[in-house]
Amino acid sequence: MTQHNIVSISGGKDSAATLLVALALDTPNLQAVFADTGHEHPATYDYVHYLAEATGIAIRRVKADFSRQIANKRKFIEAKWPEKGVPQAVVLAALDVLHPTGNPFLDLCLWKGRFPSTKARFCTDELKRNPIIEQVFLPLMDGDSMVLSWQGVRRDESLNRRYLPECDEVGGGLFNYRPILKWPVEAVFEAHRAAGIKPNPLYLQGCNRVGCMPCIMCAKDELREIAARWPEEVARVREWERVVSIASKRGAATFFTAVTDPTVQANDNITHATHGIDRMVEWANTSRGGRQYDLINLIARSGGDLRCSSAYGLCE
Ligand code: SF4
């Protein structure tokens, strides 16, 4: 029986440390894979390239493709929106923007007519988990092979990860393996240092974690840092809010859920222009005396765990 060892690389420190463990153990049939969301900071793309060069392990890049879903949504809009009384101008505008862009994150939101949220966190599965399963794992699962999915997950990162086992069977010959599950964060950086591998430089620039820029689970201080250091990342989200709003039947889509803002009233007219990323950046720059829909409210609404805590380790 052949054993395939696949390390999922997120661009963050934990997945890099996991790859370093696999290399230190001379793991046979070792591959690394990075799911490109289309919403990473350029430094992360550069880092994945660096990591491959520095370790000598090619990192395969996979991307989700939502062309089929978008084509089906076009048919649905043409047939159903007029029946539901949606004005013709809204239908035509939606059809005008509903074309695959090749950016997985944007195309996912165009298809869904909305952005993911803490309560509907479909992004990790659609953008990371599914492409890796479909494009990498499934072709290897031939009934005669064992596929070990190496995941850079640590217990002390979040409640969701606290009780994960080091190894568990998914089925069909696929197993999850989490070799750094019990590591403290210091050990992660020590593994980089010992191997002579630099961590993603974003950790030195105010980022506590590395992933989508920004992540929908972004905390207040992270959003403030992102807006101050990389306004172009905010500008990209602003433009996506405009386009996804056009593809939405309600005509409004905001990157961060507007209802997490306690100053928003039930009958407020929510649009991307009034309640979009710029409003959240403005809030992120407030402290005492600013609007008080702060992290405490967000933590309470998210069940106490604000971190993007995918059990697969695909989002850091
Ligand atoms: S990093 Fe955040 S926004 Fe990106 S896929 Fe993960 S949960 Fe979604």
C-alpha cells in the first residue's frame, strides 16, 4: 500500500512548521498544497514561493472554480427574479456583473450574492477544503493507497481545536494527521529558526495570523492595522462590496455583517456605501468615546471564539 503525505500550506507559521516536521522526518511521498483564495496579501503569495524554494518542496497551488455555479445563477436570475417582482433594471445589472472573474473569493461571493460571515462561514470549505479534496486527495484515493493529510493545527489556538485528536480517519483511506497539535507557539517559531526558514513577514507587521486579508473573522485591532498599512487591501474589499451588491437580489452586500453593529437599527437601509468596509475601518479606529460596538459584542455574538478556527488548519 502506498502512503501519500500531503501538507496543507496556508502561508502561516503553523502550516510551515508542519512542513518542516515532515521534512525533518524524511517523510516519503511528501507533497505540499496551497489553496489560493484570491484574497491573500501579496506577501503571503511571495512567502509560499519562498517556502517552496527554501525547503526544496514544490508547493502545488489549487484554486476553486465557480464558473458552473455562476452560469446556473444567471439562468436562475433570468427565469425567477422577474417572477418575484425584481425590477428589470436590477435583473439586467446583476446579469451584467455575473461573470467569472477567476478570483475564487470574489466569484464565490458573486455566486452566493453575499459575503461569508461568522454564522455562515462557507469560505473555508468552498475556497480551501473542497479544492484540496477534489483536486489533490481524491485522485490519490484509489482504494489501494493511504493519504495522510498533514494539518498545522494547535490546540492552544482555539476552543474548536482543543479536543482534536492527533490522528483520525476520514474514510476511503484518507486520514488527518496533526503533528504539532500540542506545540506552544514558541515551538513553532523555534522550528523555523532551527531549520533556517523565515516566518511569513506579515507577523512582523502587526498581523497575529496570516490568511485572507482581511479575514471575515478579523478582530478590531487587526482591521485597524490592515487599513493603516495596506489601504489597497481595503480598497479591493470596497470594490467587491460594490460588485457583489449588484449581484445580490437585496442590492446590498457588506464584507462584515452589518448586524454586528449595535448602532444599526432594524429598519435602517443597509447598503455597502453606508455600512460597508469604510464604516468598519472607521469603527476600528475608535477607542473609548467611539461607537461602542467593540470586540466584546463581537465575541459574545460569535460564541466566544472570534478566531478563524477551521479544524482543518486551512485558515490560521
Ligand atoms: S481566512 Fe477567514 S475569510 Fe479566508 S477562508 Fe478562512 S475564514 Fe474565510
